[in-house]
Amino acid sequence: MFSLSELQAQVSAFREKLLEATEHTNRALELLDEARQTIVEAYDQARPWVPEEIAVAEERLRADLQRLIAAGELIDGYRSRL
């Protein structure tokens, strides 16, 4: 069984990893946006073509980001009650 200080340390470590995952997800969204812009500029058309996989990837990353944020809020609430 963990002592309170050990439990707090474990929760803090988990929260840091969660923040790291959130930062990586945000960077992935930035890179997808850059890819979309590059494709649009390369085609330079009135109706540019963008692979549908980019939209699907963005949608999934945004959903992942929301789950990470929600998990972070839960961890913060749990940590404040310790």
C-alpha cells in the first residue's frame, strides 16, 4: 500500500505524462495543418484537393486531445482531494 506522499508523487508523475501526451497531440495537429496548407498551396486551385485522411486524422487527434484534457481534469480533482 502506498503512503499519501507516495500516492501524491505517483499522481503527479502521471499528470506530467498526461501533459506530455497533450503537447504531442497539439504538435501533431499543428503538423496536420501545415500538411494541409502545403497541399493546398501546391495545387493552387480554386477548390484544392486535400486527402480525406488528413481530416480523419485531425478529427481523431482532436477527440484524443479532449480525452486527455478530461483525464487531466479528473487527475487534478483527485490530486486536490488527497
